[in-house]
Amino acid sequence: MKKIILVFCIIIFNVQIVSSKETRSRFGFYIDLPDNYASINANLDELLKKDSDEIINKDYFNELASGSAKTDLNIEYFFPTKKYDPEYNNIYITAGEGNIKEWLVYDLSEICLEINNMMNGLYGKQLKQYQCKLNPNNIDIKNSPAVYFFEFEGVFRNQRAHLYMLQTSGGFTTFAMACQTQNCNAMNKDLIRVINSRSK
């Protein structure tokens, strides 16, 4: 009996309790944001003006954004407040017009290639694509016609990028993260919790 109680106590102490707070995103839907993240809203056009390192290919971005009002190209960042360097490890959400249902007429291989080309053009270099999936089983589809998942080599050394694209009440939405490779598993769990918590 003592062994059972001891094992139970060890399990209780080793379980990580994730605390979160419900947050209304700038795109109108609610998410449960883990307590160890802070939210920052921004406009992509304004961020590009301040990008002194020129990580993003601004000409390519402007080509991608043509036809969109740049004031509508908003991004919401969630930076870790402890444990991870927020410069290389962060979660972000973008949303805009469009419906992911339109993607379903294409083969997954075509989508994978197009997103790979977009990422390479956006950052002006070849980024290795590690994964491309339709409706990954770790994401609750909810009201989205589909969910696409992409994993890429990050812009910086020893970094990865994860993108989940789906439909929300805010429009065509991308939940994404950049992470140093040693932090990706833990941060991806946070990102999945955020995505699966979305509600109107």
C-alpha cells in the first residue's frame, strides 16, 4: 500500500499543470493563452518599416499582399515571458480574407509546393520543408473545412517554424510559431492548446 501511495505522489508532483487565461484575439475569437506568454498586437506593414535586419524580403511581401489593404494585415504575437528567448521563440496569429475551403480543390502536394515557394520567396532563401499535412490528428477541426500543417527550417540557425492554417470566425487564419529546435516540442504543445481552445 505504501508503494502505491508513493507512486501516486510521484505522479502528482511530476505532472505539469498548465495554467492559462482566456484572451480575446484581435481577430475576434477567444483563445486560452498559457500564463507564461504575453500578447503584443502589431500591423505587418508597420513591422516591415522597422525591420532593420531585413529578414523578410519586402518586395516579395508587397507582391503577396497586393490587393489587400495593408492596414488589414495584422499580426498578434505571443512572447514567452520566461524560460525561452522571445527573439527566437514566439507564437503568432494572422488572419485575413479568404476561405480555406478553396484550397481543397488542390492536391496536398500542390499546396505543399506552393507554401514552400511562398516561404522561400518571403525570406529570400531556401528553407527546408520537413512536414506538410492535411487535417493533422492533434488539431480539433471545429468549424474549419480543413486544417493544414507545415513545418519548415527556421530563418535563424537551429530554428524551426510551424504553421497551422485553418478557418476561424476571424477569416483565413494562420497560427504559427518560431522556435529554437530544443524548445519546439514544448512550444508546439502550447501552440496546439491555443489552437484547440479557439472559440467565437
